Amino acid sequence: MRVLITGAAGFLGSHLADRFLRDGHAVVGLDNFVTGSPDNIAHLMGNTAFEFLHHNISNFTYVAGALDGVLHFASPASPIDYLEHPIPTLKVGALGTHNALGIAKAKQARFFLASTSEVYGDPLVHPQPESYWGNVNPIGPRGVYDEAKRFAEALTMAYHRFHGLDTRIVRIFNTYGPRMRPRDGRVVSNFIVQALTGAPITIYGDGTQTRSFCYVDDEVEGIYQLFQRGDAMPVNIGNPVEFTVRGLADLVVELTGSASAIVHKPLPEDDPKVRQPDITRARQVLGWEPRVPVREGLARTIAHFRATLGAGARA
Ligand code: UDP
């Protein structure tokens, strides 16, 4: 196969490129480096099965040659990133998805949308099955991401129903692991970097809000399986083991042996109070479930940050 991955220099996009290449497929990676980094794909340069296009998928995009798949992973995904880039976030979910769908249709390729647990907003159903329609504030600060992804899902289903395009939608829950940017603002990277540098660990609010954290290798394997074997209806891919943010902070302190103090900061507006994927569908359709326990995944991620932070990291 030859597949196009938008956002290929991002955290998930780069791991996904690795996964396709590992099975002998060819990858065209596209990224404009708004939040992605050349470092994430540096190891692929010189690989004849990998081509790179430095381009913004929200603008008209031409890709030469045949494609079997188009996987649309380009988007800021950390709350602080999409607050900093609200309009590019809306554009890549809307115009970027339209362009990526257009490429898939022209090439008669399978289309795969990276959607998100954010489509459930601050959920009133817990855990969240794919059948839940969500509780999203369209005009709040997170609306730029949530509504862009909800529109992207609607557009993908329209291409599926109207044009008969072969499509997939994954709803990705909180994912962590090597290649997260140390300062991308997300809770796992923040806590680890704070713990390793001796900085205070910043819990937003009282820390009773929950998230469920999936190690990147598990997430990417679920995505890869869904691309090949799923159907058009959305599938949650995430790890259902749920933590309070306070519980995560305690675990990071334990695993790093850090002396960092814990401090509280204001809870961001519309921060979801709970989040846990119902992965019944992923188990049934794909036979997939996560394998890496959170302790082990965190230990691997801590080792990665220790190495990349270098001399700046204590402990
Ligand atoms: N959070 C926190 N401290 C931080 C960063 C995040 O307490 O330094 C909280 C945040 O308020 C949210 C959770 O951790 O409740 C997960 O935040 P993240 O930015 O990772 O992504 P989200 O799941 O909200 O999209």
C-alpha cells in the first residue's frame, strides 16, 4: 500500500508512519510544523519508502501518484495549542478534512479520520460509548477543536453516504508516550517534565477530574487495525483504566522519585469532569484492546523525557 498521512510530523502521525513502514508500506507524510516537529521524522529521511511534503492540508493539496489510503491526523490537539491556534484548528478540521477527503475520492483510496473523545465534550454519560452524542459548548474555548472534529466526522459520513467513499473514524482518547513535546501543555508531559526538573506539579482545579491514558503503541496499533479491518462507524480507541488527575500526579511522583511539590491552579473553562472510553466496539470489531499498563507506559515515557531533557533534568 501507499498511504498519505497528514500531520505526519506530529506525535501520533509520526508513530503511525513508523507502523505502516514497519509492514513494508510506502508513506507520504505531510505536515506544516504548526505543532509537529522535523525531529519526529528525522529518522525517516533517507528511507526510500517515505516521502515528505511540507504543506498545509487546509490549502489545496496535490499529491502525485496512486494512493490506497489517506489518514487525516493533522491538527493541534493539546488544549493550549488549539487555544493558541484557534482558527488554524477550525480550518484543519473543516477545510483540511475536505481537502483530504477530496484526495481520497480522486485516488479511490480509503479515508481515515483522526477524531477525538472531545466530540463527547463534558460527558453526561460515563463511560462514553460511540452511540453517545456528547455535551459540547460550541462557543467555549474548546469549541474550536470539538466542533471542528464534529464537523469533520459529519463531512466524512457525508462522503461515505453520498459518494460511497470507504471511510473510518477513530475517536482517540488521551494518549501519551515518547515524542510528546515536553511543553505541549498536556497533563502527562507537564507532570513528567515538572517532576524531572523539580518544578511544582500543577494540578488544575482540585484534581478530582478524571482521564484515561493510553500508551502510544497501543493507540497506534488500534488505529492501524481499524484502518484495515473496521467499518465506517466511529470506534473509540483508548485505555479504559481511569485516573483522577490527582492520582496521576501521585503516580508520576512515585515513578520519578521526584521531590516536586504539588500546587493547584485554576481549572480551565469547560474542562471535562470525567472521561473514559467504552471500548466494547473496538474489542468486537477489531479484537483490539490496550496491552501496556499505565505504570509501564509512564516508566517508558519518563525514560524518554529523561533522555531528551538531558542535563536540565534532576532526579
Ligand atoms: N491538567 C492539570 N495540570 C496540567 C495540565 C493538565 O491538572 O499541568 C488537567 C486538565 O485540567 C485536565 C486533564 O489534566 O483536567 C487533562 O488535560 P490535558 O491538557 O492533558 O488534555 P484534555 O484531556 O483536557 O484534553
